[in-house]
Amino acid sequence: MKYFILLSLIFLGFTSFAQHTIVMKNGEKMEGELQSIKDNTVTFFHKGSIITFQVGEISGIQFGDIIKPYSGGSTATGTKGVSFVMPGRKLNKQPKVDNLTMERGIVVVSITINKYGNVIKADPGAEGTTTTSQYLSTKAKQAAESSMFDGGTTMPLEQKGTITVTF
């Protein structure tokens, strides 16, 4: 009876273990437990070892059956097909994305924001872009320019990051 209770407790301990999947930009998936996300570094427990990744290597983090695009420590935008990387910032105004064609692809837009959270520069076609469509690039740039991050006088004068739009 003691062994049964002990095995039950061990089994329950393993089933309550938080299971996450990190999706790398190269498509590789790794299962384990997310330990922390701090200073552009993700710490992940995988097969008995602690592994660290840079934010730029990760495309998304899966919690159960839901994949959330990684957003540099901030909350994902909630808009389907849009994610951002801007360490230490939150998105205050969602980007407006529209696509009036049947074209599909991913456009990564390099952005620069000022200390108030306004996008002051947007250049589509950064690493990770999967389309050469000028239309989708223009729409992604417009979406990036329509977004706004949190800001204030204590923020850096300029900060660089990315917004990824999946059409």
C-alpha cells in the first residue's frame, strides 16, 4: 500500500509538471519546462539539462495546445498573425493589418521606437521574411507604423525591435 501511494504521488508530481514546447526559427521543437525569460535570454529545462537561448533564435513558445509567438518579454499582441520583439516594452496600440489579396507569407519588419513608444522607423524584409511580395511588405510596414508601445521619460531615446506579420 505504501508503494502504491508513493508511486501515485510521483505520478501526480510528473503530471503537474509544466510542459512547454519551444519552437525555434529553424522549425525545431523542444519539449521541457520554461524556467525564465530575462534580458533577451530564455532559460529552458530540457531532458534533465538547463539550456539557454537568445530571443532571436525562438519563433514561439507553446503552452499546452496553444502556441504564443515570443514577444521579447512582453505580452503577445493577441492579434492573430502578429507578434513583436521589443524587450521591456508592452504594446499599447495593436497594429492594424489588412490583406485584400490571397497572397500569403511572413514579413518581419525592423522597427525603431522613441522613448514615448511611437514607431519612428519601419523597414520590412528583415531576417525571417518568407515572401518577396511588395504588397505584403507595404501592408506589414503600415501595420508596424500603426502600432504604439508603452513609453515614458525614463525609457531609452530610441529602441530597436521587430514586428512579425503573418498573412
